Amino acid sequence: MTGPTATLPRTPTPPLARLLLPTADSVAAVRAGRSLTDVLSKLRPELRPAVLALSSDVLRQLGAALALREQLAPKPPPAPVDALLLCALALLWPRDGGPRYTDHTLVNQAVGAARMRFPAATGFVNAVLRRFVRERDAWVAAIGQQPVAAYNHPLWWIERVRHDWPESWQALLHAGAQMPPLVLRVNARRSSVEAYLSRLSVQGLAAQAVGPQAIWLHDPVPVHELPGFVDGEVSVQDLSAQRAAPLLISSGLHPGARVLDACAAPGGKTAHLLELADLQVTALDADAGRLQRVRDTLGRLHLRAAELRCADARAVPTWWDRRPFDAVLLDAPCTASGIVRRHPDIRWLRRPDDLTALARLQAELLDALWPLVAPGGCLLYATCSIFRAEGQQQIDAFLQRHAGDKPTVDPASPGHLLPLPDNSRSLVAGPALAGDGFFYALLRKP
């Protein structure tokens, strides 16, 4: 699971006051349980890039903003006013790289937004924000002692990360509040890393190679501004996600091998497989709408050699032709705890019970798909999660359940990849770029 890097667009945008209102609506919707992607899909296209950038900023600082508002306004204002206030407080909170707007601009624009929609609350919003600006150092010191405010994740999430990664839990939580890098995957059938770097240089876009097909774009831009994007020369895909296809192909797949991508949407890994090798790929997904995204992705990249099937991978008799697969890619549904830099709403949408339910689903998928692997074949299990319950613990349990089949974990398996700079060392010699949090286990059938 990957997504675009949220950056303010380079084209002219409406005044900040008019952007703060849909941003507040978006944050309120996330707090009510809707994904930011879903909310923004209903917004006017010309507003989406700026509102995505602002909403992402707010959600990365929402824990601090909530704690701060509880102190500055113990009696919560009406929900729409509260949402606007939280947005302004989050954007005023100190951050790495400095503020996006000056205090004066942000306070004035937030007050202007309040005046447009709920004028009776204008004075209240003005007073709260100006008090915070005057007393910011004291409030930051006091609020920063609270875990949710300090790490901007729910308390259960903080405790889970601390339990799973006792030596690096603080770095992991802080990493979740950072802007993710924009990494591109060059379509090996249409270009090369060297050639595409030259095209970027001509357009004044600074970039460098960080993998066999991977390029790190130093200053993110909207995808439509990338040379050759529409023509399928390049895709956006995180460095960690780009490991899946090479891992599977290097396991010994021959040309024409039958490969199942069991949870294929939105299609990045399916496309990567077909860019690298001539394979018979079946792309499966239970959601017809998401499967259309796979079709669109393959079409843009001029990759037609895949059979798309809409079905629940666990319901094997409904879709399988009883011919074994040489390899299976199971990019399993998960909490997506490894990609919160890219999707900052995830941490506020997930609940502790979700981890239990998703771990159960992952086990069901593993058990259903393992019999479909041909003797001598392999299954690549992947999740974009840093939780051990969705990674190593899941594989340990699988090996116990299927001990009679004698599956083995290939030594090439990366295991847990943490979203810290050292997770790229085994991928390429170059800058220590932090990829998303992932887990990979390549399971071999004797």
C-alpha cells in the first residue's frame, strides 16, 4: 500500500482561509472514521493537492493539537469550530524544517475562515490562537510531556511499537511524523535509470538513483509534471515496495512462469513484475473498483499481459483453475502501520481490534494460497506494517501450522524493514534513504 507525497502545488491556489475550511472538514471526517483519500475524492479537483498537503500536516500533529485544545478550551466548541481550531493549532505547532506559514498569516487566515462559516465564533478562535502564539514555548514544554502529544499517535499504537521495537520505538514514532520521500520506479521496458535521470536534469529536477529501477526525487512535484509519466515511463513506488518483484523473480522464475498476485490492487507490484519479466500473471482482488485501478495502471504502462480476476483469494474454488502457480505474491491486507508517513490518517483510523482481525485474515490467506504453490515454487508474503503480529509472528505461526509440508524461509527474505535510514543498505550502495515500513518473507515449498 503506497501513496503520493503530499506537497503544496506549484500552481496558484485559493487564499489560505478558503483552504482551511475544507481542510477542517477533512480532518473532522477522519476523526469520524473516514479515510482521507475517500474524503478528498469528493473535493473539487483544483483544491485537492493543497487540501491534501494541509490535512496531512495537521494529521501529523493532531495528537499535540488535541492535547493543546483541551487545555486552552476545556469546554469543546461546536464540532465545526473545533475542527478549524485543531487545524490552526496543529499548523502553529513547531516542526522540523520550520513553519509553513508565519504566525501572523495563519492566525489571520484562520480567523477569516471562521468569519466565513461561523462568525459568532470568530472572537473565540482569535483569542485561543493568539494566546497560544504568545505562550507557545510554555505550552509546548507542558503538552510535550504527554505521550500522545509528544509522538502524535494513539496511546495503544505507541505501546505496541514500544513492545515490538524496544530499542528503536521512539525513532519509529518520530519517523511517522516526517514527510516521506518521493521515489520513482523507472519502467525497464521503456527507459533506464540513467536515461530518466537525464530527462529530470533537463527539467531542473534534482534526483539520484537509489535502486536498480529507483530514483529519489529531491523536491516532490505532482505526477503530471513528471516527464513521461502519462506515457508509462515511470511510476511512483516507495523503495521498500520495489523489493517485491525482484525478490519473487530472483527466486528462480523462468520465462512464462505462472504467477498469482493475490491482493493486486492498486497494481504497482503487478506492473513491476511484468516490467521485469515475461510471466503469466493472474491479478486477483476482491474489490471490483480497486481492480479497475490495476487495469488502469497496466494500461498506462503499456503492460497487457495479465489476467484480472475479481474474487476473494480465500474462496479458492470460485476462481482457481486447479493449475498450480510457480509463485504467489501475497501482499496481504494489514494495518498499514509502516506507511503512516505517506497516509497520516491511518494512525487515527485504526483501532486495537483491527490488528487482531487483520492478523486472522492474513493467516486465512496464507493457508488458502499455500496449497496452490507448485512443488519447488514459492510464496512471497508481504505487509506494509511494522507490527510483528503482521510480520515475523505471522510467519512463525504459519511454519508451525504447516510443518508437515516442510516450508522454508529463503535466506534472501528481508524480514522487517523499518522506516529508518538503515533499511536501504542491502538494496543499493548509495544514500541511506528511509523506505516505508514493510515485512517480507519468501516461503519455499520443497
